[in-house]
Amino acid sequence: MLNNSFDLLVMLKNAGFLRELRDPLWWPKSGSYEVVVGAILTQQTKWQKVERSLENLRKEGVNSLEDIVKLDVKTLSQLIKPSGFYNTKAKYLLGLAKNIVDDFGSFEEFCLGVKREWLLSQRGVGQESADSILCFGCLKDFFVVDSYTNRLLNAFGYEFESYEELREWMSDGVLANRENIDKLYGKEMGLNEIYARFHGKIVEYCKENSRGKIVSKEALL
């Protein structure tokens, strides 16, 4: 029976997730500027395509937000072309990178000082993208929810009216069970690490157990 998000965490861990150990916090190169880039590029596309775009940027010597700002939008759009919607994403990414550099000076200062409201005011940054940047890029205590999270909980009979309602429900179950989570993992866990890995577990599970937009819960029972 699923009473709260902690119950879901236990189910996912018992089922063997995370299986893909691409980074301790699941998102590749967490804590780096690449999370900002990836959060924009991964919209409406698969992560494998984003990886190709990121590799293109690396090959061109683009290794920071400052490097992105130096590019013109046409050059950037060609480098990120594998991610799809590349003209639009290039404009969003260039604008976001410029605003971060202008308002904060560097990615490091951005991570220290950014607020969720600032991110949500940027073109091309929605709630999921903002929380992804905060959680995986800035290593702050923000839970990321997405369509997979919603579909998995739908399978258990839960319905949520908004992104915020779903995010609050997921966070509440974690916050109410911090000691139980430490016991589950056999060590003291930071909240950012819990949130990051929990989101990764959900994504990996749903990728393996979805048919179209329907997620099956059977592998967790």
C-alpha cells in the first residue's frame, strides 16, 4: 500500500533502483554548469540526444557559461542541433547564460545566490527545468517532479491538480521520514542527495515500465 512518498522510495529501492550509476546524484556531471545546459536541451527530447549536443560543445571548447555567452545564436544552434528545436533552445540557452553571468558573475556565485523565482522569470525555464537546475546544478534541496512522477502515482490511484501539489506531496513524505530514510540506506543522507536520487529512481523505473503514457506499478508490488 502506498501512503506517502517514503513508501514509494522503499519500493523503488527494494526493486533495485538506481541501476544506472552515471553520477552519484544520477544527473550526469551534477554540480556543474552542464546541468544548466542540459535542463534546457532535454526539454521534449531524449537524454541521449542531449549528450550528443553536450559533446559537440566540449569539442568546440565550450566549457562554461562564459564560453556560451561568447557564441552567436546561429553557431550555438548548430552545436546543439541533435537535441531538436535547436533554434528556440539556442535562444533560451544564450539568454539564460547571459543573464546568469550578468546578474551573478559566475556559475559558482549563481549557485550560491539564485532563487527559484529568478529562474522562473527566465524565458524557456519552467518549473521542472528550474527545479532540475536547483537540485542537480546548484545542489540545493529542491525535489524535481515530472510527467513520469505523475504517471507512476496515477498508477497507485493518486491525482494531483498541479506541479506544486505533486512536488509538495513528494517532499512531505521525505521530510516526515528522514530517520527512516537514513536507516533504509544505512547512513546519514543529505536532503539534496535524497531528492536527487529519488527523482532518478522514478525516471529509471518509468522508462523500464511504461507502455505509451501508462506506467505499470506491478514491478514494485
